[in-house]
Amino acid sequence: MALLSLDSMSQALPDAWMSRVVGRVGDSNIKVLRMDEMPSAAEVHDYNEGLLVISGQLMLGVGDEVIRVAQGQLYLAEAGVVHAVLPGSQGTLVIFDSQE
């Protein structure tokens, strides 16, 4: 496998919030996407999801709590936990999940 520049890959994607699978580890996907400060609707999964901020920040709404995930930080969204992207999220995000 080649060395990957995740920031460059996210900038090359045609649309924000459209992830691209860049690899797999075991049964898990490694996805990259570009955040563009726009919010997204709340979602819930039947699998755990890791959200790693490479650059910028991710603003999450989890229940009544607002969570700021800064560059270099990872948020683990446990299966069954409703979470939404809030305005102000921007930069490069890597997602680890087991979604097919």
C-alpha cells in the first residue's frame, strides 16, 4: 500500500460529505471525506463508528451535548447512539466503520 495524503484526498473529492473508502483493516472500512461547515441530519448506526479529525474540527450534537472534536482527536460513536453534525464542521475527517 502506498503512503496516503488524507488532506489531499479529501480536497480532491467532488463533493463535501461524500466519503471515499481508502482501505480496510479486518472488517472495518477506512473512509476519508471533506467537511464544509454545513450541518447534517442526525443519524444512528447498528455498528460503532470512529470519527478522526485530520484537519479542522468536527462539531457534533449527541443528545443535549455539543462535542467539539479537534484536529488529532477521535470520537467514538457507539452503536445505537444518535449523533448529528453541527454547523462549523470543516476540514478533513476519517471515518472507521464496518458498514458494507
